[in-house]
Amino acid sequence: MTQSNDPLLTPFRLKHLTLKNRIMSTAHEPAYSEDGMPKDRYRLYHREKAKGGMALTMTAGSAVVSADSPEAFGNLHAYKDEIVPWLKALADDVHEHGAAVMIQLTHLGRRTGWNKADWLPVLSASPVREPAHRAFPKEAEDWDLDRIVQDYADAAARMQEAGLDGIEFEAYGHLLDSFWSPATNRRTDEHNGSLDNRLRFTHRVLDAVRAAVGPDFIVGLRLVADEDWDKGLTRSEGVEIAQRLAGSGRIDFLNLIRGHIDTDAALTRVIPISGMASAPHLDFAGEVRAATKFPVFHAARIPDVATARHAIATGKLDMVGMTRAHIADPHITRKVMAGIEDRIRPCVGATYCLDRIYEGGGALCIHNAATGREETMPHDIPRAAVPRRAVVVGSGPAGLEAARVAAERGHPVTLLEASDRAGGQVNLLTQNARRKEMIGIIDWRLAELDRLGVTIRYNCYAEAADVLTLSPEIVVIATGGLPQMPDMAGADLAISSWDVISGAAKPSGRVLVYDDGGAHAGMTAAEMLARAGATVELVTPERFFAPDMGGMNHVPYMRAFHETGTTITINTRVSTIARSGNGLAVTLASDYAGGFAPVRQVDHVVAEHGTLPLDELYFALKPLSRNLGAVDYAALTGLGDPFPARNPKGAFTLYRIGDAVHARNIHAGIYDALRMGIRW
């Protein structure tokens, strides 16, 4: 397919604005703000996507219009005048690269907390609690609505002053649509009952905004048109709302959502994760477009170009949102235009990005460490001034990334791998069928290494002599780690989570899974055992299980545990495992109460406690290296050479990355590989 006949690359006219293609990033809050402002980190993140060729980047998710809508996850403060110059700088950067930029505005309503910012009351259409954010809102009064209408208008005027191309208002799970839905509107006044009544507040907001920004400024609505919920907004009413708004003359586009977001489980149906269906609401969005005959945008796990192209080619959408896909690779459109779609870094559905936001961190892609770090980390790896022979040992995610970065730098690279295939621990986690897409982390890098001409030697359990024979100038140790057991008596009687996940051990009957790691491994072992028919109790010393895994990834595990009757025991340790007849006696313990020592009679114990570095090779090479393995952290995180010359006789620089240092996660290993690899 060429540029001239690719549906994705055709322009789209929205009012006076010509969008150069059909690809956009929908509004989301990466939580990169500082003091509620979109400063340099925020600006550079959106600039990179504009550089990557997309037509429209929608900022904020959402920027809040009122002080009594305190940020829930790094939201921008659209109610403050000082946001204007920051947004103007962002808009100028995006426009410089030929893209349009808009912003999403909202009053969060009940989707925030009262004990933040100025400790003002949280409000909603009715006092119906949202489980996800836990506030018990007050019912909005007439004077609340009056001031919030004005807040919307004032915020819209600020966005226009900043030079943005348009705005959209959030109406799913926030204040506007709380009046629409029977699940959240229990009022007995003129704001409930008929659709005219339930839309009254929305119309007031839109009318006030139009009065503030005039008829030519682009205004849209990201709205739920079916809450997919027995007590929520029905499909028929939602579509009618979309039709009414489209025909009102108040707005210029619809951005469609289906579902509700008041719990983690519900949110994953709106924004599916790995193992769930791709583009589950695309057909519905197309139905709304046909019913309204109005410009329709949509995003919900449209991770690949083929699906996006289908959405445009079949007339389901006018603009297709590939939001998480652009977190993985902000240069999707440029690669489509260049005819190198096969080089697009895939979104693997890990949803590490969103889980970090909802846990109070900034959005990061599980396997693109440059996203969100554009000020210091490049998406396009620069060439080195002088090529240097590099040896990378280990082909898990960290090792493959180290080899890729070195090869992009122009260094000749040899990669040594002990097993007969690349992948490391990713090969383990993909044994869980619903996480098979994660192999994209490995497959993409292998394809890139093939393109770059990297030599990979499999079945090579490297020792120091194997490395030295290659006369390296740089050696990167990415040998990963091996599972370790928790501190408990009788640990030798337990099976590691790795043995279960790999299939090396198949415990059955009564199985106690002791998760003292707090991430995916223990949970995966428990899920796989329960699905295989074992009677499982999951025990953890944590206040809640798997704290190192966010709420969206929590959902499929919890579904499995409820469906299989798995018992979950928190705030509890395993102190002792002992043989008991043909089984095991497991004595439990408490950090909170002495004398707590219940005993479980089980057939097997499976334990998870992270990994210990596989570091023998590193320590064998360390005395021979120029830097004696040392890394100058101040230089690494700032400027200068991060590899100090501590041994003038050393022939090579040596460092280790990922789990070869200590137990962490995929992103940490890939970030190690990138930030160290671009420094030589």
C-alpha cells in the first residue's frame, strides 16, 4: 500500500482545520505535570508524537476546570491563568511538526478525593459513591452548577488563548455524564427524568463555552454512549444523546466510549489489557457514526496499524486513536509513511503505563524507556563517533535492548545466550496464555537485531574465556537472575513459582502459594494452578496482594481466583514447612500478633521471592575491566562518563543491567540498557 491510497494517510477536514492524516492520540493523563502545569517533560512527550507524524495529539486526561475538582492522577490545572504560557509553548512545538493539538477539559465530579488540594467537598449529580476513588460525594447544588458552568467557560477561553486547535469535554465517569446516567442521577429536581432534563447541565456548559470562545473554535465531547451496565445508561439512550448533541450545533465532533469506569474490573472492559479483545468497541463506534452522520473519533485498544486502517477504510471512524500504541512507539505514522510498518515497536497490552498512573506514578511503557524521558533519552539512537567491539551476555529483554542500542550506535555486537532461544523470563510469563502478546517485546528486538546484523550465539553458557576471546572493548552482563526462596524454615520443601510457570513441576491437590514477591510471578503461579484444578490458597505478608502490580492487571487474576474458588490470605507469613505424612504442614505467622501460628495441611507449597543475580561471570570479569565494574551514578543521571577508569590495565569497560544487578522488572532492565548504552 502506498501513501496515495492508504486510508490512514488521507486528510480529514474538521470545521476549518485540516488534519493531515487519520491517526491521533486521544486524551490521557501521563502524570508528567509539575504543580499542575504542562512543563518541559509534558511538552516534549507531545512534541515527540508530533515529530512521529500523527495528525492530532489530544493533551490531558483530563485538565480540571475547577478548584473543587482536585487532580486524581496528575491532572493539569486548567482553572489557573498560569497554564496559558505552558500550553502555548507545547502548542508551538506540536504545530512546528505539522500536527494539531487539543486538550480535554473536565470537572472530575466524584472521580477524585476530598482529602487533596484545598480539601473542598467532592460533588456529583447525586451522593453516589465511586468505588475507585472512594469519596462519598455531595449532591451538587444550584450554586455549584452556576460556578462550574462559568469555570468551564473560563477554562475554554484559556485554551483558546494558548493557541490550541480545539477542546473536548470529558463525559464518561465524570460530572457531566453523572447527570445522564440512572446509576448516578437520583435527583428529584429539573435535572432528572427526561433526557432533556438530564442534558440540561451539559447544554448550559456548552452554551457558556460557545459564548466564551465563539462559533469557530473547535469543541468536541468525549462521551459514553452505552454504559454496558444493567443500572446505567442504555445503548438506546446513549445513542440518542449522541444524536441530540451532534444535532445541537454546539459541538464539532464526538469521541466515543462504551462502558463505565467506577471499578477496576469495569475499567478494563473500557480499556482492555493483554489477553482481552482488541478494538472491542470499534463496531459500536461505527454504529454511532452511522446514526449521527457526524465526525466520530474513538480509541480502545487499537494497537496495530491493520486494525486502525480497517477502522478508517470501512467508515467506522473519522479519526482513529492509537494512544497506548504511541506510548510504545510515538513514530508510528512516520514508519507507515516510510513503508516500514514492520519496524513499529508494538504495544503488547501490558498496561504498565496506566497501572503506574493509577498507582500514583508517571506513565511509562514497559518496553520503551524513552517515552516520558524525551529530555534525556532518545527514541532514535544516535551514532557513536567511534565504533567499539561489544559483547552482550544474555538475551532477555535487557540484553536484547543493550545489543540493539549498541548496534544502532554503530558498534559491532556479539550476543551470547546460554539457552537455545532468546527471551529470558519473558518466555516464562508467556506460559500464561492471556499474556502471550508480551512476546512482542522479544520478537521486535530480534527483528531489529537481524536488521542491524548482530551476531547471536545460542547454547553458549559464557565463561570469562568465551568473552575474552572476542577481544571486547565493552562487555554488558545481562544474565538475569534465578529464583530465591523466602526466609522460612523448610524452604527446601517448597517449589519455586518458576517451576510451576515453566511446567517443570505440576503440583496438584491442596497447594499453598506463598507470594512474598508482590508482582506477577506469584500471582501467575497461583492462577495457573487454580485453572489446572488445584485447590489453592494464596498467602502473602502484604496488606493487599501483589502491590507491585497495578489495578488493571489485578483484574484478570482476581477473576481467575473468584471463578476457581481460590482462598486469599493477606497480612500473613509462612514461618515453617515440615513433612506431615504424605503431605506438608505449613505453619503461618503474623507480623502483628504474637502467638498466631495456625497450621495448614497441604500437598504442596509454591513460593515466590524474586530473584538473586546470576552474576558469576560479572565477578570473574570485574578485575580485568577498565572500570572494575563501577558505574558513576551522578554521571549516569547527569553528564559525563559514567564508567570511571579505575584500572588502567583493563582492556574493556564492564557493567551489568537488569536482574543481573538485582530483582526488578522488564522496564527497569530496558531502561538500564538504553541509558548506559547511549553513553559509549
